[in-house]
Amino acid sequence: MGTCRLCEDAGILARAAPVLPAPIPSRIVLVGQAPGRLEEETRRPFSGRAGRQLFSWLARAGIPNEEEARRRVYLTSITKCFPGPSPGGTGDRRPSAREVEMCRPHLDRQLALLAPWLILPVGQLAIDRFLPGRPLSLVVGRLFDGAGRELPAGSPVSPGQLPLLLPLPHPSGASRWLNRPEHQDLLEQALERLAQLLWSPWRRRAKRL
């Protein structure tokens, strides 16, 4: 990933600068949209304001602070380079379908190496990678198996259903989705489900699968 220059060679980006995750062997993988401008400078995923919001959500699920979250969760994204600012002037540009396709082999390889039991897709672009065509309001607060089937709370999980998918909204301030109280309720449900997964006896079994 560090030597990839596909988007630069294609003329999409002026300079390719992939932001690489910390090489931790975690089987919990969080997948965001793309690095932001600050991430491009610091070379650390989720080091900006959206990252601070994300780590505060994880704290509500029982991971107490950013340092612990970075130690326990593999943080990556759909595309690996900062795509530039949004043409509208608010937030970052959403990576194009061509950029997503160019970066797909990188994410596929990451997932193959880590074999996660839990994937947290964050934001609509990441959710579309795992649960295509489903809006945030129909997936946030719900848990799915690797085939995209919803799993009711407390239902048994077999190794063949892994990885589990627990979608989260994008933590960026540019997103307006969380402005609605009912969407805040869905986020709270998602964090409650995450806490149950992280601290349940089943989690210890899943880590060995």
C-alpha cells in the first residue's frame, strides 16, 4: 500500500500519499471512508476531529480511550489517500467509484490477512462496501452476519457467519445525519450492541475462530 501510485498515475490525485494503519494483529477492523487532510500530515488514521468523535463513541462502548482503541482495533479505510476537499467547500471530497475500485485490492488483502470476527463500517461509503444499497437508517443499530443477514439481539452465531458487521454513521461534523433525534437513538443502539459484543463471553470464543 505504501508504494501504491495508481490514483496519481491516473491523474486523479496530484500526489498519492497512502496513510497506513498501525500494524496490529487485531481481529476487530474499523473501516472508514478515506484519510482527511490532518491524517495525511500526521500519517495516522483518524487523527482529526472525526477521529476524536469516533474514539468518544468507542469509549461509550467500553474502550476507555484513544490509546486503548488504537491498540485493540485495526483502523483503516475504503481508500488510502486524502481525496482532497469537497468541491462544495464543506468537508472532504467523497472518493469516486474509480478510486474505490483501485483501492479495493488493498482492503481485500487487509481483511484476508486479519480474518476479522467483527467489522465496523463507518459511514455510507464503507457500509456500501459490505451492505450495498442500504441506507444508514436501515443498518445503524443493527448487527449483520458476513452474508448481510440481520442477527437479532442474543441470537447464536456460528463460525460460518463471520465476520459480523456492525455499521456506524460517519463521525465527521460535515455529516448532518445525526442531527435528528431518532438517528441519535440508532447510534446509541449500535454502541450498546458493540459493548455487548466486546464484553460478552461469546467474544472470547470468537477471538479463537
